[in-house]
Amino acid sequence: MTLGLWLIVILKAVTAALLWTAFALLLMAHANNPQDFFSHLIRTLFRGNPPGLAIRYIAQNTEFISRTVLLRVALGTALYALIESVEAIGLLLRKPWAEWLVILVTVSFIPLELFELVMRPAPLKGGTLAANLVILWYLTRRLLDKRAEHRRAILHQS
């Protein structure tokens, strides 16, 4: 396995772990009052002295979230976590379909990432887009190189 594939596997595995954690937190918030849950979580993380910015952000962004919306976001998060997990495991096991899956999923998200970057520019969004473009370029080049090598082998046997 190449260094490039190892880096992609690590990125996918870390992303999957973060998404599974977010899914669990969303389910816990669903069982409680979302605003109270996230406020308590921030207070716990900051040991009782959270920055006012964090509390204002939570208050503004959770005020009108219903349990139904929270459950839908949790399910969407779980689905994305599952896809990231399958990609990481498939690449780790060197399954040919896994590279295609990563390419297809990455291509499908690029328009959304571009839209987000244009609507609300942020360095993290630009970095994510750049990383995904590098992954897309690397895997596409790898698959095309494999195809060309296979064709050369067939021609050489003839």
C-alpha cells in the first residue's frame, strides 16, 4: 500500500470516528432538550468557564431545533459516517471497488463544497476542498495508471 493510500485511509478513519461521535452526541441531545444538552456539554468541556462566544453560538443555533430535525440530522450523520467507514475499511483491505467509491463520493461532494465556500468562505472549507481535490486527482491517476499497465501487459503477451 502506498503512502498516499495510507493517508487517505487515515483521513477517512478519523472523519468516520468524528462523525460517529457527532451521531452519538446528536442522539443524546435528541433524548434531552437540545439547547440544554449542548450548553451543558460546552460547560463541561470548558470546566465551567466557557467562552461567551460558544454559549451565544449554541443559543442561536439550537433555539429552534426540533427533535424531529435533530433526529434527521443524526441519521444523515450516521449515513455519512457509514460511508466514510466503508471507504476506509475497503481501502485498507485493498478492495478495487473502494477506490471507485471514494472517487464517486468525493466527486459528488465537490459542488456542495464549492457552494459552501462561495456562500460562506472559510479557511477550513478551502482546505477541505483542496484535500478532496488532491484525493480525487491521486486516486484517478492511480486507477488510470493501473489500466494502462494492464493494457501494456495484454499487448506484451500478444
